[in-house]
Amino acid sequence: MDSRKNPYSQKHRFSVTDLLQDTMKHQVTAATLRLTQWMAPAAVALRQEAADELCRRYQVEAVDPDPDGDSAVAMIVLSGLVEGNRVDVGSAALIDVTGKYQQISEPVVEIKRVFVREEFRGNGFSKMLLEEIERQARAYSQRPEKRGLRLVLETGVEQPEAVALYEKLGYTRIPGYGYRDEQSVFFEVPLQ
């Protein structure tokens, strides 16, 4: 048999995990978003998986710890049905960081830990999470003390798919805030 036509040849090795993950991407149904508590087990587990992935990508021992849950405006978990079982697929958080960064004088919220488990990527789930985060931020901006609210986020060069998604969704690159290094990329999301 010609190895160029055989996807299972030595040249094109696939593990069982690769095949299952590829299959799983197409089996998620009934995706739902839910607001949850900061310390809910699903939220904690997904934030830890996000931190673990950042450590791998940036080859560091640890990333900044999660922000204090008291400043959380919204903690969102996305789940879906996989073969009839509800599975947590991803999460995102919205944190009020007003007064935290010298570079930003207006009221400000920051998108943190947008994460979709690897086997569920490529299904539009990150976009769903971001749309809900933006909706939560717009609602929060209606508070009198939050007029002029800015919605910002930090990502990095080792997350090219995230950078591409933010740019595709119309997020605007901005100068850095807080601790900045050469690997950071900063965005602002228009709330109007």
C-alpha cells in the first residue's frame, strides 16, 4: 500500500488519544453557559488547568495566582453533552481591577483565564465565553459608579490562537498595564 494514501502509515502516526480527541470535537451538543461561584469545584478545576497550560506554553514553574474571588464580577463555566454526559468544557472570568493599575484611571474590568479544554477546541466555545463575558461587562457598566468602564485583557505571544481570535473579534491592541514583559500582548474590548 502507498504510504502517501494511508493515513495510518509510519509517516502519519496517530495515537488513539488523537483519534478520540478529533472525534470528541464533533460530539459536543447542548452547550450551555452558567454563572457560578468563584470557588465552585468546576471553576477551580478549569482555572487550574488554564494555569497549567500557561506554565507549559511559557516554560515556567508557575503563573500569577488567581485574583481574589472577592473582585470577581462573573465566573462563567461552559459545559456540553458528550455521549449523553454533561462535561465542563471551558471557563472565563471577569475581574474588577479598578484602581489596581496606575496606567488606567477609569473603572476597569479584566478578562481572565479564558480557557477551553484542548479536546474541545475548534468548536467556537472560546467565542461563546467571550460573548458572555462582554455581556456581563456591559451589564456591570450600567452601575452609576462604573460609567466609562473599560474592558481589558492580557494574553501572550505563546498563545497565537488567542491573539488571532481577539483580533478577529475586533479587540484593539493597547499599551501594556500592570506588570509587562516582552511576551505580553494587551487588548481592550469596546463595550458600546
